Amino acid sequence: MIKERKCEMSKKKNEVRSDAFAFCHGMLGFGEDELVNKVMPYFGGAAGSIPKRLKKQGYEACAPSFSSLGSAWDRACEVYASLTGTRVDYGKAHSKKYGHDRYGKVYTEAKLPNWGKVADDGEIQRLHILGHSFGGATVRMFAHLMEFGSAEERAVTDPDDLSPLFAGGHGDLVKSVTTIAGPHDGTVVIDALRPVILPVGRFICYYGFGNLLGNTPFRRIYDMQLIQWKMTSDRDKLLHPTRMLRIGKVFKLWKSGDDVFYDLTLKGAKEINEFVETSPNSYYFSISTDNSKRKKDGTYRMKWNTFPPFFITGKAIGTCTHDPSLDIDIDEWWRVSDGASCTNSALHPSDEDWVDYEDAKDDLKKGIWNVMPVYQGDHMDVVGLSPQAFLFRRKYRKRYRKYIDLLLGLK
């Protein structure tokens, strides 16, 4: 159910509102702790930072910084620690299964200090969490753990040593979940870029950005945050340049299946979908994106206004015929894309209930995916990282404001 409500400036200084916002970046993305975000904010881009504008209007809002290359599970754990100002706990069972440290970065300050507490209007502050691209899988995992926790972690961990995230029972603190260009069923681009481009890209990401630059002052600009793998340094502690020599750690992560590259494959996404459920306490929305055009032979190409790198990845998606991760043939359903994410995959998880938002907007229900109209633009344009956002900033800000007002109107 939606009740119309506009975002207004706080009438009372330091007033705590009952709606808080967290914006979670995708693969190779960045949060507000990285210096690069100050130059070009990930959420809002050329049109201006969305979290920053919300803060000016009196709302608690943040774009947490967490791993750009981690798995959906690891990233969800990092988001929780960032929001609550605690040490990252990846779980005793999970860390043992994949062979990395149980604990990661220590977040010394809570991004949302009043989350879960009584706000000035008498309501409990609840969270609207939004994720772009692989951030979609991250926020889905986060909401699932908040609601259901992890039976596997509870089975092997002393209650006094268990992270509240794995205990579950806190789904009511997540008011809404929004995925933006989030490939719920995976994207064929990962395997379509084999056998040359993908391995080279992975090596550059893991060893170049993660291992080499991650142990230099560069990490303050852009941090891949692979501390649990002993590959990057914690920005709040001393550098560990000797970690640059740990090539074995790179290949251990490579083979683990506990990373973004695996989770984005059709097989990896299927495993996530088999685990993750929607919370009956939260509203769910998805915004899919498309910037491709069909050719006569049933393949797809990107439109002229696509960001140049997406011409390469978009072509790989648009001409894909087979996916080796599930060993299935690929048809046109998968070839429509925004250059990185398959449009139809981003509509909703194939195994969960959904409705068209336009049909249900007068009586929205929790725990069901509300599929928004498909956004016409490429993978980064939807968050404002495009020339169009610079040229038409007011248009983009108006679009963001309209969607935020929708979330604020949820009961």
C-alpha cells in the first residue's frame, strides 16, 4: 500500500527520521569511503550524489564501501558491518568452506547509527536498501540473512559468538529492497567472454587492483577489499607490501567459487536463487535495463548511445548461443541487454512470485517482486554514470526523486 509522501527538509535540526537508505554498488564499483566517489559518485554520477542529496533533506543515507570482487555472501556481510559499525564476520561455516579468514575489515563508525532505533516520529527506523548490478544479488542476500539468518552458521557457532546477521529474525528492519539492472538469474557475459578476455580481466582485477594496488596508498582511492583472502591491506591499518608476492592467494580465490565472477554466471546465480528467499516483511522492486536492438538473424547489437566498453560486452551477450556453466543453449530471451546485464534476467528471480508494478501499485504487497517498467539506457546510465546524465541532470534528478518518493510512501 502506498501513501503519497514527499521528501521535505527537516523542520527540526538533527531530527531522526524513520526511513533510512543504503545504496550498494555493483562489480568493480565503489562506495563513499573511496576517494573516487567524491569525484564521481557511483549513485547519481554526473547528476549529483543521491545519498548526499538525501542527507541534505534530513534523511540518514549512505553508499557503503565494500568489496568490488567478493561473492554475494561476503559482500552482504560487509554491508551489514558497515551499516552497524562492527567487524566483518563472514561466518564460521562459510569461511571454513571456502578457505578464507572468518573476520575482515573493522568498520569503526556505523553508517546508519539509528537503524533499528526509535525515530523522532515514534516509529522504528527501517531501511530502504538499493543495489545496482551485482549489488542486486548483494541486497537480496542481505535481506534474506536479516530475515532468516543462516541455519548452517547457527549449527556450528556458539550463540555468544554468532553474528546477529546469521541469527535472523530482523527482517522487519528492512522496509524495501530494490535491484537496479541486477541479473537475478545471472548474465551470459561472464562465460561469453571466454577463453581470452575473461581470464585476463580476472587476473588484472585480482592481482593488479587487488593484490598490487591494494597494498599501496592507492587503496584509499579505490579499494577492492579482499582482506579475508590476505590479498589487500586494511585502509585503517598498516600496509602489507609483502602480500604483493602472494600469487598463490590469487589463484586460491580464483578457484574458490566465492567471488563475483562465479556468482554472476548462470550456475552461480542459480545457486544463489536456491538459497535466497524474499522476506515477508519487506517490499521488493526491480528495475531492469535495455539498450540493445534486435537484428534480423535474432542476435542483438547495442544502440549508438551506449558507453563504448559495453559495445564489446553487449555484442558478446547479443550473439551468445551456449552457456557452459549450465551447459544450455542460449536463445533470444538472454540476448537482450544493457551491455552487461541480461534485461530479462534483471526483471525478477525466475523462481519467485512477481507482479507488474503498474498493475499492483494501488495495493502493493510485501514479499512479492514488483517489476518496474524497463529503463531504456545502458548499464551505467541508469545510475547517472553517463554523458546523458551530465547533459540532462534535472531530468535524472527528477527521476530519482520520483522513485524515492515512492519508497517513502510505503507503509
